[in-house]
Amino acid sequence: MKRVAVALVIIILAVICSVQFFKLRRLSPPEDYEYVFREDIDLDYHNPVLVREYYDTGYMVGSFAREMWHSRGINVRLAESDDAANRNAVLRYNRLRAYTDSLGARLAQSRALKEAGFNNADIATMEAERISPQTYRVRKLFGEQTLIKGEKNNAVWELQGRLIARGYEIPHDGYYWTETEEAVRDLQAKNGLFPSGMVHRETLQLLLNQSDK
């Protein structure tokens, strides 16, 4: 009789310990679920709604992860079982986290572009038209035209300034004449471009990239 009583006590204690263990387990998630926000983002981004959304979704990442752990015992960072509830929770968590990461990357890119001299209007245009900073800078400085011998305008003046910065001794008068054309031909030939003497986008991008080094 005593053996039966002892066995029952052991079983009851085991059940109590198991219950307490699972309660403590849910109170102590195995991962740090707080989302780590980037410190290199542009807080003055041209669309402030996106900045707020970045922080809102970041907090949702941690909140959802903790909710799944406390209410269902699901570790969303690790698919511990193959049941539908576990898979759906892990999938939702990963999507939410990936979206937050993408927002952070976009805001960080905006900050990097501002450090390179662009402003909010520039960045909004580049994003809307899906053009690179190099292409946008060329268009902003020179427009869409091809520069050829005989032209006289501000775009030629800008071109000459960048050629002079590269060491070419030419007039800086905004007039695309022989000296400027010869400098352009030389630049094109030295950099693997056809030496046409006409300034297309490729030549302008080459000048901009070299001037930025």
C-alpha cells in the first residue's frame, strides 16, 4: 500500500512539475524577439508615412513573435513541427520581418543618397522612374540632349568644367568647338568608347563617375 501511495505522489509531482515547466517555458521565449532597428536610416525621408510604417511593422515583428509563443507555444524563428498552424505562423513572421527589412533598406539608401548630394525631390524622382543615381545626375546636369560640335549652352559649360578637372586644357566658355571636341575624343578613346566626339549619356556618366572618385 505504501508503495502505491509513493508511486502516486511521484506521478502527481511529475505532473505538477511538467505543468510548471510549460508555464515557465511560455513565459521565457527561447529567442530575443525584439526587432533591431537600423541606425542609418533617413528620418527625413520624402514620404514620412513610410518612416512611421517602418517602426510600426518593426514593433509588430516582435509583438507577433511573442504572441505566438505565449499563446500557442510556437517559436516563429524555428519551424519545430510541420502542422499547419506552425507553418502559417513562421511564414507570416518571415514575411513581416522581410517587409520591415525592405523598408529599412529603402530608408538607408535615401540617407546614403543625401550624403552623396541628392535631396528629397531627387530621390522621389529616381524611385518613381526607377533610374539610377548616375543616370539621374546626368539628366539633371545635362538634360537629355546629345552634345555636338557647334553648340553653346550651359550643358557644354558643365562638360568643359569636368574635362578641365580631368586635366584637359580647353576653354571654359560653354562653346563646343574644336578643343572641346578633341578632348572628348581623347577621353572616349582612353576609356573604351567610340571616339565620335559627340557626347552621349555614356560619356557623361564616365565623366561624372571619374569626377566623383
